[in-house]
Amino acid sequence: MTPGSNYSDPYNSTSLRQVAVGYRLIYTGPVFDCSGSLTVTPNSLTVIPCGPTNSSTASATGTILTVLNPGQTTTNKTCNAGTNCLTVNGNILGNAFVSGSVTFRPEQGIIFVPKHRSKDFKVIPQADNPWGLVNNSGIASTGTTAGNSFVNYLSSNNSASTGVYSGGVIWYDNDWSGVTINGVGLNEDATFRWETVYCMEFQPTTNSTLAEFTRGAQKESPRDIDLAQKLSGEAPLVMPMAT
């Protein structure tokens, strides 16, 4: 989705919340020469609104940059002036290592089940026009952007000539935990498949084609919430798929 543009919302909803999420990283490369390790480090980043783009150009656009490779950025596309943007507060370096870091062999694979910081799974409005995601160095003291230059932290494998970047953000919840996965000494032909499962609760408007299939929220069950929170706290954040 292009930051600042309209996007197609299949639910025609105004807000949503994330109830659960899980990830799997599966090694799909050759077994005979599999080498190296994967280190997973707890790393909960915070996403913060940082103001809209500004521009003095005739076309009234701001520039979006994308991280193609570590240390390399390239100008890809432009977004409309006034596009709201977010910045990431935290360290995204892959080589960080703390007491909670765990290391696995690549062929073991990884299961990652994020934890929620509270029992309150908030219903959060979603953006009709996707936000741009920028880095701190692109933000001026005024809260707008310095020279309209943005760096999209969602890395892209596209070449500079394609003019494609990884897109904008329509919703976020800072209460979910995160991790950094760092591969060291991997064989050159190593490949992986990344699987994601989300459980989202949308709130469609009355003119949504799905409105007739919806129902009101069920009565809250504090006992079930406490049990789920207890089980989540006891479960490991990250585990290997195979031992």
C-alpha cells in the first residue's frame, strides 16, 4: 500500500484489534551443507506518530526511501504532502545480544508466539490512508520531516529500478512483543519460509457487505482472560520447531 493513498478495505471497517498472532520460520534449504545458527533476541519496538510530510515543490510531494541492503538507501517513490508518518523507537540491529537471547540451528526452525503486555486488548482505529514508516534521522525538531526524506524500515528485495517500496502502515498495537532474528554463518544456498497467522477482530460499518454476518461483542469473561494471561506468561516466547 502506498503511504498517503487510499487502499481497499474488504471489511469496510473503522477499527480493529489483534487477539492473537504467531510466526514460524522454516528452513527450506539443502540439509547436507546446512551451517551456522539463528539467534533470536527479544526486541519490542515502539511505533510513534511523528507528523505529516511537508514539501515546497510544485508537485507537493514528499520522498519515500527504502532500505534495500544494510547501509544502502535509494529513492523510490513520492507520497502526497500531508501524509501522516510513524517512526520506530528502538534498536533494530540484528547483532544485539541480551540475557533473553536464544540460539538454534537453522534446520530446527523457529516458532515465535508474541506476548501481550496487558489484559486490555484495545480496539484501535485504523488509517484510511496508510502512514509512512520513517527513521529518526528523517525527523526535524518541528515534528515534520527534514527535507522530506524518509527511510522505510520494512526492507525490500526490489531493485532500485523497479520503483517499488514495501508500503505503508494502516494499524499498529505497541502492546505486542517482538524479536530480532540474526543469522550467522549460514550456507550460501540457505532458504527459509516465513509463516504468519493473525487473529483479528474487525468492526465493519453498516454499509459493509459483511455487516449482516456480524454480531455484538460477547460478555467479558475475567476468569478466561486471567487463565489465558497465565498460560501466556508460562509459555516460552520462542522455541525450536524440532530438537
